[in-house]
Amino acid sequence: MQNRGRLGALALMCLVMVAMTASLASASTLTDIPGRLADTLGVSDTTGELVISVAILVAVALALSAARIPAIGLIIVMLAVMGLLTVMGWIDAWLMVLTAILAAVMFAGLISGQFGGGGED
């Protein structure tokens, strides 16, 4: 039990440090990161933005799953990180909306199954 609390605190500290670093860095530096990655990999800027966004999302998801965060907490934090990436312009807004709708549908299916509306025979 104590180990899980330590991992959760570590994950929270990492998220706070990422947010503080993003807020302290200049805007031009943050917007140049995907472009420089795209130049290095030899791909388009959109692909570079998606690659770095997926890397950040996977890192956050792995940290939270190592801390054994409940699924609903993981979904909420991942949507918040996707919101940050959307605001920074690395992910399109429609992708975040689609992910939020998918999470809501999955949660609604889970809740309906819990209360007997799942339709399983």
C-alpha cells in the first residue's frame, strides 16, 4: 500500500514538473520541437507532432499504470495531457474530442453493465 502511494506521488511530481517546464519555456522553443524532430526523421511536421505527442502520452500512461491508478483516473489524466498537447498545437482538436467521446462510451457501457442494462443473457 505504501509503495503505491510513493509511485503515485512520483507520477504526480513528474506531471507537475512537465507542466512547470512547459509554462516556463518560451513559446517558440516548444513549437520548434516537433519541427526539429520532423527534420531529423525526414518526415512532415504533422508526423513529427504526432510522434512526440504519442511519446508523451505513452510515458504518462506507463507512469500512471506503474502507480496502479484506477482506470477512471488514468482516463482523466490522459485527457488532461491531451488537452495540454492540443493547446500547444501538437494534436488536432478533433482527435481529443473523438478520444473523449470514446472514453465516455466505454464508461457508459461499463456503468450499464454494472446496473443490469448490459443485455447479456
